[in-house]
Amino acid sequence: MNGMQKVLVVDNGERAPDSALSAELAGLGYASVTTPFEAADDVLALIPSPAAVVLQMPRHANWSERKRFLELATRLRKTLAASHTPVIITGGEGGTATLLQNELNTRAVAAAEF
């Protein structure tokens, strides 16, 4: 598992089996670490260079929860800008891993051109 790129998945702590992103990411060759919103900064400090950070907002989040996720995304984008680590917000629907794969492939191609 150490050789796999790691993706940090941040959610609200309520995980439904049908919205588990870890299996989808594993199928694409990524290891994932899932943490509740409140522990995101602590867990991020333990992962030296994540391939990406995915903020998995609950499907039925109210305005205050959406605002929390958006504020975290803004702060993480600033913090991780130097390492070019993508911060992706999802609404808990399927297809997140595909979105992530597309994002990482686009960045890899762009980096290779320089």
C-alpha cells in the first residue's frame, strides 16, 4: 500500500456503504484515507503528499454544512497550491473516482509538457 498514491477523502463522518469511495479509488490504483471533517487537518499532516483531497459533501447537506465544506476547500486550495494537489468537492454521487482520475491525468500531462 505504500507504493500507491494516497487520496485523502473528507466527509461528515456518516458513511453509507453505497457511497464508499475507497473501493472505486482502489480500482483505479489509489489508496484512500477517509476522515471526518473535524479531523481533516490532523490527518492531512500525517500524509506527506496526497495525490488529491476529495471533500465528499453529503447529498442532502444543509446550507451551513455546505458552507463548512466550501470554506475548507478554499483554505486547502491555498495551503496545497504550492504542491499542485487538487482539492475536489463532490456531492456524494458516484463517479467521483473518474472525476479524480481525469483531474490527475490532466495535471500529469501538463507537468510533462514543461
